[in-house]
Amino acid sequence: MTQLAIQLPDELGAYVDSAVQEGSFASKDDFFANLLYNFKAQEEEALSDEDTLKINSLRADLQIAANQLDQGARVQDWSLEAFLAEMHLARKAVKAG
């Protein structure tokens, strides 16, 4: 095992102490090991640039839709059944392709 010595601001030291005293972690070492494992997992699960672009595009589209709703633009005569029928026909057309 590797041994590290770190210095923390008093506020963060108190937070670690509290987490250990409350039983969330067995020790300070356990606290930091858990923190680092979680950080490593997040890094490994990072989104690709392509996924990030897709998410940003979806966020922009959602913001446009929200702005339109705020301005009173709504679809008045939308039907779930008609929408699903249209999607079903489009999917059949793609499969028949």
C-alpha cells in the first residue's frame, strides 16, 4: 500500500472526522480511498466528445421548446394515438426500405 500525508483546511478535516464518527466510513483512510475510487470511476465513465455534443444539442433544443412554451406556443390538437400510428408507419417504411 502507498502511504500519503495530506493537509486539509480545518473545515474539511472536521467534515472527514464527522463522516468517520457517524459510521459512514471505518477510518479516515477508508474515507479517502472511497473518495478516490469514486473519482476514478467518474473519470473512466467520462462521456466521449460525440456524446457531449449530443447532450448539448438536446439541451439547446429543450431550451428552445421551453422558451416557446413560455411565449404561449403550444400544440393544441396533438394526439398520442395519431403520433404513435405515424411512427409505426415510418418504422415499417424504414424496414421495408
